Amino acid sequence: TLFPYTTLFRSEVMAASREAIMTALFALVSGSASFVTASRRLQLWDTVPSASKPAIFMYERGDEYKGAERYLPPTVTMNVDLFIYIDAGKDQSIAPITVLNPLVDAVDTALKPGNNGRQTLGGLVSHCYIDGKIMKDPGDIDGDGVAVIPVKILATA
């Protein structure tokens, strides 16, 4: 073919179901660190008991379609937030961020690109990556910390 890159993001990705994609993402991130609790059902941080932390929750924010008007399979951008909760306790000699940062790093590492330069969730999507600002509240006041990691997934429908 004259233009080998035109199919790079469309034809090499098998159209997978949302559930298969989200199951793969959840397995990847929930296994990235020693989370006591991991769920795809978001809970408020103050309802998660200290003994159940560190915890990770996955929240699907919605999908955006592009490209269908060009008679091509649309590109679907799926938006996910990963919530990490910690209990750093009230010990003033421990900076809670030292508990939170390694968990964020573990998720970041899990989402790093593979040998092909992209994280594909085992070939289910063309890209999966952290996109945007990671919000952190380490829990300096009360010991309850949270990080919210925004993730984008690019797939074809």
C-alpha cells in the first residue's frame, strides 16, 4: 500500500465490546499494586473502612464518537476515572503523600505503552493512557487520601 499508516489505528484493532475492554482495564490497574479493595462500582471515600484501604475504584464517565460521517468505522473515546483511596492514619511523622504516590506510580506503570509504543489492553483497543491532570488529596489533615486518575481509551466501533 502507498500509505501504510492509514490503517495503523483502525484495521489492526479488533472491535471489542465495552465490557471486554473495561474488564481488561480493571484487571490491569487493580493488579498493579496491593489494593485491599478493588471494584468497578464507585464508593464515596468516607464510606470505605480504613481496613479496606488502599482501595481502587473504576468509574466510566462516558464515550465520544468521531469519524462515522466519513464512512469509516467511528473512533470511540472512552473516558474512565480511577479513584485510589488510602488511610495514612494520624501519625504526624508520616507524610500521607508517601503512601499515595507509590500507588499512583503503580497504575502509571501498568498503563505504560508496550513494545509497539502503545498500551492496547491485550490488543482490544488502539490506545489506553492517562490523559489530563491527576487530582491528589493526600490526607494531610485527617489521614484519608485520594487520587483521581483520568484515563482515555481509543477504540473502533
